[in-house]
Amino acid sequence: MRDWEYKPAGDAGLPPADRMRSLRREGGLPSVLAHEAWCALTAGYLRGYHRFHVEGREHLPARPPFVVVANHASHLDAVALAVGLPMRLREWAFPIAAGDVFFETKVNAAFAAIFLNALPMWRKKCGSHAMETLRERLVAGEAIYLLFPEGTRTRTGAMAAFRAGIGMLVAGTHVPVVPAHLDGCFAALPQGTKWPKPRKITLRFGAPRVFADAPDTREGWKDVAKALEAEVVRLRG
């Protein structure tokens, strides 16, 4: 039997403002309850207003760690992915959100951290240390990442090429990556639109992929990104 070991939270000792933006942020009971309440509200909204439908949920691993990658068409994407997960997995799920959009102000950061449970990725000043921190947390088995490898929302509805960052997270690991496709989010809330339209949204999960044999190199990262892009395109039908 292993001896019990005390392990402090990864964000222990950080000031509240820094904790909201930390890649090692861990949820306490109040934030978990707030996140669950938000998921319940958004689930009702998505099902009632957008006739939200999920296919392929049986492909999701039973427990973390794993990554879900999807096309990025709308601000509805992250909430749809989170609601699409079974309730037992939601407390582990962290959408990777654009820091310059969701974490720029204290109010936005508090909303993104508490209700969305999002972690920031600063697109203009993201160093390799940020990806290393995310990878370490993932490999340690502490998280489910919800990730949009295109890096930004589409402006036309067409899917852009996946960036190599997803490869940096999973190449050479045994962490499963679940491809997913969101259909209808662009029609419901395209970039530049303030209010959502009542369009049907369908989320499809595909079979997970593991890239343990992919080299943890720049070429390996690109190959992982291309393989996952092809899987998401295939789910689009």
C-alpha cells in the first residue's frame, strides 16, 4: 500500500487575479458548483433554443486524461463541447480559451475561470513554457482539455488548417485525443453577430486516437495536427 502523500494545489498561494489566469488553476467547491450550475443552464438553453443533439458519446474515455479537438466556428463552441460531455467528466474539463478575448479584464477572467472553467492561451505571447505546463498537467492525468486547433474562429464557415500546438501536447504520449465536429454553431452565431439565431446544433464525437509513436518534434507535431484535422473533416460528413 502506498503511503498517503500530501500534495498542495498547483495554484496554491497565488493572488486571486493570478489564480484566475493560471494554467495550474484547480477548482474549489464554490467554483465547481458554479460551473455545474452554468452547465445546467446552458444545457437547457442549447436544447431548447438550438435543439442540441450529441452523437458518438460512447467514444469518450471513461476518465481523464484526454483531449477533445473540434472545429472552431462560434463563441457557442466551448459551451457546446462542455455540455456534450457526461456530467461525471465536466469537473475535469478545461476549455483552452484565447487569453486576449476571455482573460484580458478581471471581470472576463473571473467569468471564464469560474463558469466556463477555461484556461488561457495567449495567442500573441504564448511561449513554449505554456505548452509544457499544459502537457505536464495532461500527462499527470489531471485534466480533460477542450481544444480548437485552428486557433481562431472561422469567418466564412470553412474550417482552417489545424496548428501544430495540439501535437506539442500529445505527441509521444498515451493520452487519447477525441476528434469532434460541431455543426450549426456558425449558422447560429457567426463572428460579428451579437445575438444567436435559433439554428440546430449537432455535436459528433469520433473514435479516439493515440499518438504514442509520433516523434515529439516539429515534424511530429505537424503530422499529429494533420491527422486530427482529417478526422474532424471526416466527421463533418
